[in-house]
Amino acid sequence: MDEKMYNRFLLYFINTTITSWNKITGESLGKPRIEKMKDNTFLFSGYVGMISFGGGASGRVLLALDEELAILVSKELMGIEPEGVTDITFAIAEFLNIVTGNAISLFNNESLVKRIFPSPPGAFYGKDLKFMNFKVKGFNTVFPVKDKAIKLNIVLEEGKND
């Protein structure tokens, strides 16, 4: 994936994260900022959704939220108060599935040659969750919301997004 295509790919994820959050929660995200990772480790305490993808490009997406934001999106997606970690992790996985599905659909509609196929989502909860990005470097897109932030971390195969 060349740099121009990667930038469009990243932009699709940024835009679909903002649009999905706004539609589901009714709240606006602040202006996102991009931060390059200092090393190949993504560390977060709270809830993290994850989806891998393959095909025209290989990689994975992480979406990290603290407990307050995770409960908010869970409540809005389910229409009821979540009853615990299991409800929240399922909702976070589904939220990331919505974001990823929309972003990859936009990308695939534009790039008929490099088709990307997502895997089913998963989600995790814990303190100091550590995700290693072997042989790849990634970027965090940080979306301010209230006095918190949502982090979107996208990595692609080695050498394609340094």
C-alpha cells in the first residue's frame, strides 16, 4: 500500500470513528490528533476492541476507551445499562466492527484492486493491557471527548506506514 493510499485508509477510519460515535452517542468528538508511536507497544488500561484484516493489506486496528466512555457507548448501543464487563466488551467489539466495516467498505469501493477483508472483532478489559506490533510501526489517532480521549491505533505490514 503506497503512502497516498495509506493516508486515505487512515482518513476513512478517522471519519467513520467520528461519524459512528456521533450517531450512536449523540455527542461530538473533539478534533483528532495523530501521534506516532515511540516503539512497537500499545499500552492501555480500560477497554480495547481489536480487529485484524488481510487481503490487499495486512494489519490490525485497536480502539481504546476508558471505563466511562465504554459504558456510554455500550448503553447507547444496547439501549439499556450494561450489567458488567461482558456486556461492555461485546458492545466495544460491535462499535469497532461498525467503524471498521464502514471504513473498509469505503476503502474497498475506492480501491477495486486492493481489497481488504476484516476478521471478527474481539475486545479486552484490564489494567496495563499490552499489544505488541511486531515488525510494524503504527500511529495513534487521539479523539478528545469530554475530559477523556478515545485512541484508535492502526498498523499495517512492515515498511508500509513508517
